[in-house]
Amino acid sequence: MFVRLNSVSPVPIYRQILDQIRYQIAGRVLKPGDRLPSVRELAKQLAANQNTILKVYDQLAAEGLIERKQGDGTFVGKPGPTLKRSERKKRLRETLSLAAVQAHLFEIDRPDVHELLDAEMEGIQKGGQASDTGRSE
């Protein structure tokens, strides 16, 4: 597992770690059964607070993305959503709402927003993030 933190980003450290682990699970970089570093190990690797890592792992466990096995470690969970479809749609709507506000503020029109979303989803399905492909305008 590789996580890169950007200390000058306005995105909180907690969210950076959470999102990167989610991307790696969605893109199958991290596969079901893969062992994750312990809270202490990851905190040391990232020079982050252990409580921050614990919060990330708690959130991922609540989403069913990881499993904790007492005395054995933390592992990527088996595929398949554990949340009801309505809850998943609600969470996605919240994320898309933020993206829509940003698109409006940046004056990016709907076709471009749809193109960006399609590219991101395609990148994840291919095992990476489309935003890592070096596109620029």
C-alpha cells in the first residue's frame, strides 16, 4: 500500500489517507485479503497521528472495506457492498454535490464534468486513477 500526503493541500490529512486507500481498494491495487499496516506502522510511515489512522480504519471498517481480526491484523474486506443501496446513493450524492459546486465555481460545463467523471471511473476500473495519467489543459 502506498499513500502520499500533501502537507500544503487544503484536504485534511485524514481525508487524504481515507481517499487513497479507497481508490486502491476500488482499483484492485489492494485486493481482498491483503494485509494493511497496523495503525502504529502506518502512522510512523506517514508521520501522522495514530488517532488519525485509527479514525481512517474505523471509517473503512464501517463501510465494509476492511476487516479487523483481533490479534491477527487488518485486511481488505471481501468485495460487495455492506451498505444498503439507498445509503450508498446518499453518500455518492453528497460527494457529487461538492463536485457540482466546484464545477460551477470553476466554470466547467456539464459535458466536461461528465467527461471527467467518466475518465475517473474508467481509470479506477483499469486499476488506477485517471487523474494520475498526466492529463492537463
